[in-house]
Amino acid sequence: MSNFDVTAANEETREAWNANAAFWDERMGEGNDFVNVLCWPAIHALLNIQAGQRLLDIACGNGLTSRRLAKLGAQVTAFDFAAEMIALAKQRGEDDRIDYRVIDATDENALLALGEQTFDAALCHMALFDMADVQPLFRALPRLLKRNGLFVFSIIHPCFNNSHTAKVAEEADIEGNINTTYSIKVFKYKTATVAHGVAMRNQPKAQLYFDRPLEMMLGYGFDNGFVLDGLREPAFPPDHPAGKYPLSWGANFSEFPPVLVGRLRRL
């Protein structure tokens, strides 16, 4: 991933999310199974939000998590670099506990302008892999957070759900019984890559995925004074309803977590 134009990739990503905003908002609404079953329970537990805390919601999209944080009593500054997403977030209801802004998470100066040592915690839900460059964010966060402040992030699992994996179903006749085994095939992991993909089937425009191994992603946090003190790898339970498509994430892949949720703490 070293030989690519970060600025061009960032602009392509912004254009894609502006183009996909209405489609995404209509289908995501206030959450799907990935949010409600996998991510949010882990996020809620790791953030441990207290009423009155000031939280930063990074790459907030249509404001789904911003509204949930506000309902828990937090004062939320929420931003996204896709202006269409912020417009849709505001259309879903104004709330004096949420301050929506259009800010690019790759712009370190714009991030620092939010106020140093202002926030008790920050959340980035399913967006780090959409960012052409995450280093400006990791450099800014220790300055934006208060001492002992938290950064909780959720991402597609780098090991089992990146651009170089495939879900597999194999059928075999074993002693007269037809058995189907579900597995994950991994083609590449260690090398950071950029690839086009879709977050939802039939979305208007493919976006870029920036796949990074865990040692790289966590390393940015460690290099900037964070420690990892919480980790969840949620998977769909074995009794989860089957998805619409034969190889959808769900009960058949209950041994494989499609997402990872982590908590970094500023020392």
C-alpha cells in the first residue's frame, strides 16, 4: 500500500460515500444485525459511557452511533468527511446533545481544532478501513483525549473478513450423511493493500477498502502512547437466523468473527 496516491484515494473514497449516502441510510437506518448483534454490545461494554461525558464520534456516517451515545447521556461531537452523510444524519433529527460537523479524519489540523484534552472518549465505528491514511487520526487522538481517555474502534476483522478472503461451503457424503462444512479461505493478510469493494450489495458506487494487518493498526496506537486494554471478537451465534444469501455471515460461520472491537487507552 506504499505506492499509491493518498490524496487521490481519499478523494475517491469521499466521492463514493457521498454517492452511496442515501442508499446506505435507507438500508442501514438505525442499525442492522452487524450493528445490533455484533458491534454495539461490544462498543457499549468497552466505552462504559457515563452521563455528561464528552465523546467524539469519528466518521459517524448517518449518525447511527451518535444518536445512541447521546441517548446514554453523552455530549457528542460527531463528524464525517462525506457532507451527504452529515446531511442525512441531521435529517434523522436534531439533538442538542449532538454537534454534527463535516471534517476529514485524515486532516490532522482540522482534528486538533476540535480542542485538545476535550474528550473523555472517542469512537470510530466500522470506518478505519475506509480511511486512506489513519496516522493523522492516531497522532491527533492523544491530544484530543483527556488523560486516561478511551478510543474504541470497530473494524471488519483483518484476519477473516478482509478484501482477500472468501467464504466457502463444501458438501461431502460421510458414511451416508450429506454434510456441509463452512469455512473461510484467506488469500492474503500480512501485506497492507487497497482494493475496491461494496459495503452493501447493489450500492451505487464501489468504495476503496484499506486493509491493514493488526500489528500495523495497533502499532499506530502504541506508537502514539496508547495501550490496548480491551478486545472483543463477536461472531453470530449458532442459532442466528440464516441470511438472505447462502454464504451470508450468520449461524453457518459462528466460529469466525467478522468484526473486531478494540479499546485503546491514553496513558
